[in-house]
Amino acid sequence: MKNEINRIANKLVKAFNTNTVINPIPVKYCKNINLANKLRKLCEDQIKDETIGIKAGGTGIQALKKLKEKEPFTAKVFKKRLVKSGQKVKINQHTKGIEVEVYYFIKKSFFDYKGKVTKSNVTKFIKFMGPCFEIVGFRQRNKKFTYLGDICGDFGFNIKFVVGRKTKFKKLNLNNLKTSLVSKKNGVKVNGNTNIVYINPLNSLRFVLNKVKKEKINLNKDFYVFTGSTVGVVPFKGKGLYKGTVDKIGSVSVNIR
């Protein structure tokens, strides 16, 4: 199995680096979340691009229950996957959709902290916050989402992150902030809420930071944490401008090509 998983990782890495797709990987690496995480880490270790953040994936509590999984997963986010609000992003038939999220920008000093991150101390690590899009998809042909490992093992399912303007962190009731995704040209209007994100985005952040400590990741710099979708995965209905809004936090836009 060691040789097989390495071969699969090599294929996924090549697809990641060249923006191409491969045939679907064996289902055993998707059905078992531990194998999916192992595959993800093997892939991430081969990427030369700078790591600028960590994402939480599979943060919908109802989805986790349906998939019979205990918790979300985390995945690294690389520099070439990050763009600013208003920029153009090219998609293809393997791009599955778009998500509206809350991101946090975390202080470098977090890596010096030796204790456990809790609900009461998580906010002291936050430098900025803001809204973002995550554009998601596979690097595999005709791939369907059946297991959490399907998206975990494929670089965490992320294609691009589009970040809105950073604002200084402020304490908000994240248990009930309205969110929306709109594309007037394509007749898209989807409403969401921060309360579908693993209780709320701050709780998702706490989860990610503890995973970072557990896996002994040290980026030695300020970094992003992307906390998970507030609207689910919304399929693209066409090209053009998409705008996302998180109440009291801000808005983000992307021009899909």
C-alpha cells in the first residue's frame, strides 16, 4: 500500500501543479478518513509553493452526521491559490462550486503558545478578520462526493480562495450572522448563516488551531484560517460577477471566467 499511496500522491501533485485532472483514485483512500488525511499530507509535503494558511473542511454539522464522521478535516492553503476580491478566476467542468466563508488572520505569536486553544482564549490570537469565497473542485475526472475523504484527500477540495478586505477583529455574535451569495447575471441568490459552520466560525477556528498544534505545523509568520462555508457548496450557473456578503463583517466579489 505504501508504494500505491505514494504513486497516487504523485499523480495528484502533478495535477495540482499543472491545473489538470486525473482518473478517480481508489475509493479506499476516500472511504477511510485516516487514509485520506495521510494522502493529503503526502501531497502537501511535495508542494514547493509557500503555505499561507489552513482551511477547515467538512464543517457542516448535519453533513458530518450524515457521513458518520466525528469532526471536520484541515488542509494547507498555498500562495498561488489566493487572490484578492474583485479579481478574475477561471473555472472548468471539474469546478464544483463556490462557498461564502469567514476568514481570520492569525498572529505569528500563536506558534509560541504552548497551551490548548479554548473558546475563552481563541480571540487573543486573531489579528484581522474578513469575508471570503472558497472556489471548490476536484483534480479528478467525474468525481462525486460520497465520503468526507473524497474532498480531504484531494488537497482539501480547494481551487481558489478569494479574500475580501481585512478588518480589525471585533467580537460579534457569530451564532447568527446572515450571509448571502448573489450573481444577478446568472439569477443566483442564496442565503446562509454563520451558525452552520461547526457551531460558528470561532469554534471552527479553535478546532483548526488545535489541529495545527497537534500536527506540529509552524509557519513562523502571520497566517490565514478559512473556517468553512456558510451557504454550503453553490454550483456555478454561469460566468460573470459573484458577490458574497457576511453581515457586520463585509463583502467579497469575484469575476468568474
